[in-house]
Amino acid sequence: MDFEALHRVRESCRIYSDRKVEREILTHLVDIARLSPSACNSQAWHFIIVDDKEALKKLRDGLDDDGLTGCPWRENVPAFILICEEKAHLRPAIEERYGSQYFTQMDIGMAAVTLCYGAADIGLGTCMIGVVNQKKLKEAFQIPPECTVRLAVAVGYPKKAGTIRQKSRKELKEIAGYNQW
């Protein structure tokens, strides 16, 4: 599939079939995500593949942050990939000016998008979830205290495979200008 077609079919999936996602596929998605660009090649990320029944239960619990949840449909997700932020090691002058973590969330975003496009390319659905309970997830998955869980990416086979909803986006003229705002 060419990139534009892939971009049109990739969407946030919230309804998954009962089909389990093979661990090899989940590993492949992390493998392509790790190839994403990062500031000074810092690669300040760590991925945790969650596909075991007990681990999924802990993760689903960790997607409720004291009543605030970005994933009320979490019970039907067959797998998740947590993306955690580690301390970045940038070139000294860049780190001094911007701080070590200035670029890291952008880097993680690029890795997450790469993962999601890779999934869409092979017929999987994904949804990025940023509302998480840090304390619960850190305890459940032995995440070091200095790291932050930035995203939980839901991964599964869409229940309505092959259906593409119309995307609602601003007109190009509303968001782009030439040589000025």
C-alpha cells in the first residue's frame, strides 16, 4: 500500500475482534518503531508488550486515573504496547540549552506513529491512549521511578475490518500559509 493510501486507512480503532494478536507481530511493530528518528539518536524510549491475560488485567486497571479514562472500551483490546520515556542523552550543548527531555515526547510520538502505521499496513487497528495512572502502571510492570509512561497503544484486529470512516479535518487553507502565518 502506498503511503497516502495507508494514511487514509489508519484511524483510531476502538472495536476489536476476539482474535489474539500474535506475539511475533507485536514484536515486529516494536522493531519498526525503534527505527524512528530521535534527537541526537537518543532513543529515549522503552516498549513493553502486554499480551498475557494477567498483565492485560493490570494494564486495563492502570488506564483508569482516578475516574478519568481515555479508554472506556479497554476490556476488548487483545494487546497493548506501553511506550515509556527514559532519560535522553543529547549532545552537551543541545542538552544544556534545551534540557535533556525537550525533544523526547516528539520522538516518542514519531515512534508511536510508526508503530501505528506499521500495524495498519498489515490490517491491524490501533489507538494511542495518553490517560494513564503512572503509579499503577509503574508498580504493575516494574517501570523505574525515573521513567514516565507516555502512551499505551491498543493493538488488535478491527471488528469491522475493511470499513473506512470519513475523516473530518480542517481545510488546508486554514492550517497552512506560504512565507507567513
